[in-house]
Amino acid sequence: MKTFKKALINDDHDAIVESVAHVLSMNGVEVIHKTQYCDEAYLQLKKAELDGAPYELLITDLSFKSDHRNIELGSGEDLIERVRMEKLEIPIIVYSMKDQLQKVRGLVKKYDVNGYVCKDRNGSKELNEAIKAVATGDLFLSPQVSKALQPKSKMEIDDFDIKLINLLSKGLSQEDISDDLKSKSITPNSLSTIEKRLNKLKIQFRANNSIHLVAITKDLGLI
């Protein structure tokens, strides 16, 4: 069975990093490097590629706390998007607290993420399974998110709806949302379409108003 020899861990929690490093060592990984910022991780990946000694596996969290640094890549998803945009051929395993099916589906379908492991009491065990699966070319998803690639449930919404609700949560009116989408050349962006979509979402989630809709979708982890 193929084994990875060089891996990069990108996570800003020391205890998690050490735990992941231990699991990698158990799987025969000889060179393990660690970063706590997505910008730093990207630079390490690029440098290794240019040096002719690329990493064979990236394990990254999605959420990173901001500090005094000026950063370009603020999340694991930003890092993954940049890695794929730069055509860096590296398997990626996400190791995250987030367990929204919609998030997992997007990462797999848009960025060809090779594994998604949920940080919980079985996290290390599932990470071990994920590393083995990805090494053989298989996709691994933790049981909590294993249905991510199945047809959407009625409680799930698409990326455009999430964008609308996120803008709504920032205090933007429907007119403001329309203007924002137009300024970014995102379609559909007409006021009537936005009004219809938001009304449909309120009915779908049984929300009394826009504030209630934002609260419900936040509680469900959709935004």
C-alpha cells in the first residue's frame, strides 16, 4: 500500500497539531512540517514545489483565529482554493469542527478535497482511516458528513441563498443586496429576484421575518 512520506499540517491549535503529527507518524510519514497560518502554509507548499521536493499530503483546519498579522488567506477554504487554482497536485484532508453537509459538499465538488474528518471524540481514529483511504486514492468522509454527496435535504440551501442570507445578516436591505451583487457582477441580482428568493427561504424555514431567518440558519450551521 502506498504511504505518504512528507506532509504539512495547517492548524492553529498546538494540541491538535501534535495529535495529527502522531497519527501521521503512525502511518509512516517521515517528514512532517507544521504551520499555523494559511498564508504560511501556501508559501511552504509553493516553496517545496519549486525546490522539487513537494509535500505529498496537506491536512488543514478551516477556521483560524485572526491576530495582529495582515493576512491574505484567512481560512482553510481560502488556502484550498488557492492551492487548486495554482494546480498544486496534492491530496488534501480537511480536519474541522464544522459538520455542515453543504460545506463538505462544496469542498469536495469545487476543490476535489480528498477527505473530510470531523474533530470530535473519534477524530484521531477517523483521521487515521482517512490517511489510509486517501493514500489508496479513495475519498474519506466522517460518518457525520457521509451523506454530503447524497441529494440535498429540504433543509439545505445553495451557495447563492447562503450569500443572500450572509449579506442580510450584515444589515443590508434587499436594495443594498441587489446593488452589492451588481457591483460584483453576480447574477441573478434584480431586486425582484432577491425578494422572491428571501420570501421562499422564510417559508422554507418557517421564519417570521428576515432577522428570524438569519437566526434560524445560524442555529442550523448553514451560515
